[in-house]
Amino acid sequence: MIEYKRVGKKFGKQWVIRDLSLKIEMGEIFFVLGRTGVGKTVLIRMLVGLLKPDEGEVWLEGERVELLNEEQLRAVRRKCGMVFQLPTLFDSMTVFENIGFGMRRLSAISEGELEARVKRLLELVHLDPEIRGYMPSELSFGMQKRVSLARAIALEPKYLLYDEPTTGLDPFTARQINLLILELKDKLKVTSIVVSHDLESMRQIADRVGLLEAGDFVLIASPEEFEKSEQEFVRRFMESG
């Protein structure tokens, strides 16, 4: 489904990713751990063609992403729902308009169908459909995160890419978001990449975890194997968290 083959990415003369290889299985949640600035977000940006690797190959469903033109990349991006660190909702649009934005632009849908679809999406992320007329400024940060997640799944993507989904949330709300990520995996049968430095989130939702450092993965393992690892850098990372 997703494969990175000896990928390298540099900014100026500084290599952020170097000689990295990874294969992500269908239906799994792969959790990318690492310190701030080690290139975690670069991985998902390369997957959707927002960045091109300087070395190696990035594959999605049998297509080599970095060789695609802009029209082909649009088709790739429709397969991938992205959930950013900040909700990135349109301030001047209601919840309904935010969630329906992509559906209106990219699919032929009647207003009645749109109403029903937005209602279902809000229920799927455990929000009351009555908030559909609210503006983002009227919602809590946690609710904004849920609305942004509803927007990300509106076009029924095969892949969900999460960039620090629990950043800025209190522990209770973070846990609710993690449970929602698990629920969407089961209900929508999506393959997910979660980029984070949050060890507790890793424990709650990861099928496999990769610890990124100095351009490559120090270790790729199940959460249980990761926590038992005796590798020095892994132990130091765990203790710092």
C-alpha cells in the first residue's frame, strides 16, 4: 500500500531524511515517533507530493508519487485525508460549510445529500449535528479538532495522515481523540500514519511504531517490543517522555 525505498530529503545542505526504507501494511496504524525537527512531518508531505525526495522512491498503491504530475497528484491526495496539528478550519465558514467544502468542490452532490452526509460525519466524530451552524470560534479546541477530522474523512479516503493530532489537548481530550482514531480505523477500514512525539498516544493506538532520528528509523517494532527495547537511544527517548 505505502512504501518508502531508500528515501532521502535535504533542505539546503542538511539531510533531514537519509536512506530511509519503510513498508506500511493495509489497515494498520503506523506511528512515527521522534523529537521535534527530525523530519516526521516530511514523511507524510512526501507521500502526498507536497515535497519531493532528493533520493529514493515513494510508492502509494503501485504509483511512484514523486514522478506524478499535478493532475495525477490531485487523484493521490483525494485518497489521503490529512489531519493537521492545528484544526485549520475556515474561520468565515460554519461547521457545515467547512465539512461540506470538499464535497461541494469535488463531487456532484445535492443539498439534501450534503445535509445527510454532514450529519453522519458529525455523528461519526461524536459531535451533535446541531452544531453544524456554529462558527469555528464558537467551538472548543477539542471540538475544532473533531470537525477537522470530519472534514478529512468527508471524501472517504483510504488513508488518514495525522500530524501531531493530540498536541495542545488536555489528557482526557487527547485520549478521546485517540479512541476516535481507533474507531475510524475499524469503521472506515483506513490505513493510518500518525506523526507524534506522544508516548501515551503510541501506547493507545499504534499497531507498529518507528522511532526517527538522524534521518532514519532507529527501531521499527510493535509498541510492546518498543517499550522492552534495550537500545540506548530508545531508552533515552522513553525516559525523556
